[in-house]
Amino acid sequence: MPDNRNNPAENTAAPSILEIRRLQKAFDSTSVLKDISLSVERGNVISIIGPSGSGKSTLLRCASFLETADGGDILYDGQYAVKDGVYASKAELNRFRTRFGLVFQNFQLFPHYSVLKNVSEAPILHGENRDEVRNRAMELLKKMGLEGKENAYPYQLSGGQQQRVAIARALCMRPEVMYFDEPTSALDPELTGEVLKVIRQLADEKMTMVVVTHEMPFAKAVSNRVIFMDGGVIVEQGDPIAVFENPQEERTRQFLRVFER
Amino acid sequence: MSLMTMILKMSEGLSKTCAIFFLTLLFSLPLGMIVALLRMSRIKVVSAVTRFIINVLRGTPLMLQLLAVTYGPYYLFGVTVARNKLIPVVIAFSINYAAYFAEIYRGGIESIPIGQYEAAEVLGYSKLQTFMRIILPQVIKRIMPSVTNEVVTLVKDTSLAFTVSYQEMFTIGKQIANSQTSFMPFLVAGAFYYIFNVIVDWVMGRIEKRLDYYR
């Protein structure tokens, strides 16, 4: 098995917000993640690209505890959430959960809640002051270009608007890192732009993000690092210009060729 | 006997018909949720046993269950049959309807996309908060048409209480029909049930409309 640890653990002062080491995951007997290691430094935007079935979504879902890894470590800010495939206690995992936000491919807004309630309910349930949270939610909605939509219900919004509500909902938890799982894949082509725009805006504000995407120009423009995954391994990673314009691996070249034209 | 006296006599039993109806709903609606959750339990024995009980309750006549609950204790343990038949009648109805409601709830709960649970989990909702705030409200909206169906059926099923001679409206009607050798009481009973269900339909329609604010 090739060693994919292109990113040895850094021993600098500030630990990475997320560090994954030798992560393994199999569904039944199919190995989906084979020894994945990566670290996400604060303020960085990392794009994960690759063909479908390459394990990129599973990687994000493991990092957000929606899938249970079979082996390896997951560390947030230098603290073990998963050590050698053994998960921390439920209470500890809940504390780790406050560190990240996740945006799903198909939004997963709560259809029976207004936009404002979708965005603001979770922090309020966690004991934050209701008015403070609502103000924050309103500001986030404004930032997402959704001013005046706070009382609408999800079904009254376009896909692009719904996804921007979902981003606001995740941000309202004040996460340290945002995960995007193919945020534009369920959208009509004319609506992807508005969603990519707000993600780009977050990148400009130095929000730490991991984005699984098929939007190559976006990945190239926004990321600090691009990771190409295939068959459950990280085939290649590095500077976006280098990966896109001068890929070292044949599999990367093959994959990127499809997007040229 | 004039038609008017007939109607008056039968409407005296109407309060008992209503008692069966409302008490059955009161007990079977929540009981059905408990049964549904047991049915979906991850513990195999629990879900298998629950499934078996549901199948027995749905696969045998309600009339038989009524007789079993009312007279079973006497034949099995020699316990005297309760003077007030309302208790065994409501027990039998509640258990039977809980089985039907449980399957409706289960269908509703299973129709909610897993993504809704995942979104709530990532946002730090507890299991209970997720169920009460995110899942259940959506389930209720989705199952309303099926629940309405069951409630309409329940109105008509209350007439089965005649098998244990509980003096509800239909039982009285049947007695009048026998003593007067008249078909009229059955027509009156039919009219009563129909009007009852018109009201049920209206009420359920109102509830559905109130849940119509989202899709």
C-alpha cells in the first residue's frame, strides 16, 4: 500500500484545526477510505476533488462523525476525537461538534421551520441568548443576500437560496471550520454561482473550509490546497495551480482531462 | 313507536358511542407511538415480538378481541365480568387501534429522509430534540390523511360494542328494531354515523389545513 502521508504532522505552535491520520473506513467489505491522512490549518481553504465513489464525501462525513471510521485518528485542535478507531465519549464528541459546521449537498433545511428559525434554533437550544442569536442570524442572512427572507419557508425559496440558508445555519453555530459536501451539485447550473460567491466571500474572510466539489475553476481560484482523491486514497495534493496545471500523477491527469474543453 | 321517540331513545346511547370514540383516541394515539418505537427498536427480539403482536391485532377480528377482553378474564380466571362494559370495550378498541396507528406512525417516521437526522445531529440537537422538534412535526403532517381514515373507521366500529351488549347507540337501535320489528332504527343509526363522520371529516380537514403552511 502506498504511503499517502504527504503531510507529516507539524510540530509548530498552533495545532491544525483538523488533523486526520491513517483514517480507514469500509462499507461491508468495500474499503472506501484507505489510510487517509491530512491536516487543515487555520485560515486555509482545502478543496477535495475526485471521481464519484472516490471517498471524498465519506471523508467529510467521518470528520463530522456522521460515519464511524474503522481505524485511524481524528484530532480537533490537537485533541483526540478518535484515537486508533476508538471514539471519545458522547459528551466529548458533542463538544467537538461545536467546532465544525457541515453543509449538505441537498441542503437538509427543516421544512417546517421559517428561514430564521432554521438558522437560529440550534444555538438557542444550546443555551445562548435568544435575542443575540437572532441578531446574529439576521446579520448572516443579510450577508448571504437573503435579507427579507427570514419569515419565508424553505419551499418558497430557490435551491440556491436554500443552500445559502443552510450555510447561514451552519455559520450561526460559530464553527471554527466549515465543511461543504458538494454544495452546488444539487443546483441548477444558473444557481451555482450565487452559492460559490458566498463561499468565496467566506474564504476572503479567512474562514477555514474544506470543500468537496466538482467545480474545478472554483477550486483552483479559492483553495490554498487541492486534494485529488481516487479509490479511497489521496493520489495527489498541493498548490492548486500545480495540481491543475502540472499534475504529477497519471490518474490526476486523466481525471482533469474530462473537465477540459 | 314514532320516529321521534326512536331518535330520542337512540340518542341516549350516543353519549356512550362518543365515550368509546374519544377514549379510544385518547389512549390509542399515544400508545400507537410507543408501539411504533418498539417496532422500530434495534433490539431484534423487541421488534420481532412487537411485530407479531401487531400482526395478531390486525389479523384477527376486532369483534373477537372485544369478546376476548370482556369475557376472557371470566373464562380464564373466573373473574366476574365488569358491570361497566365501557372499560373492557375501551381497552379492546385502544389496543386494536394502537396497532393500526403504530404502523401508520412507522411509515411516517421512515419516510423522513436520513439527512434530516444528520443535519440535526451536526447542529448538536440531542436525540430527543431531534425527534420532538424535527421529525415528529413532519411525521404528523405526512400521516394526517391515513389517520383521518382510521378515525372515520373508528366512528363506525364503535357499533361493534353491541356484541358485548354495551348500551351505546347502535345496541339500543338493534333492540328497538327487534322489539318493533322495524328497519327504521338502522336507518336512524346510519344517519347518526354519517353525521358524526361529516363532523370528523370537517375537524380533520381543519387540522390538515393548519399544517399546510409548509411543504
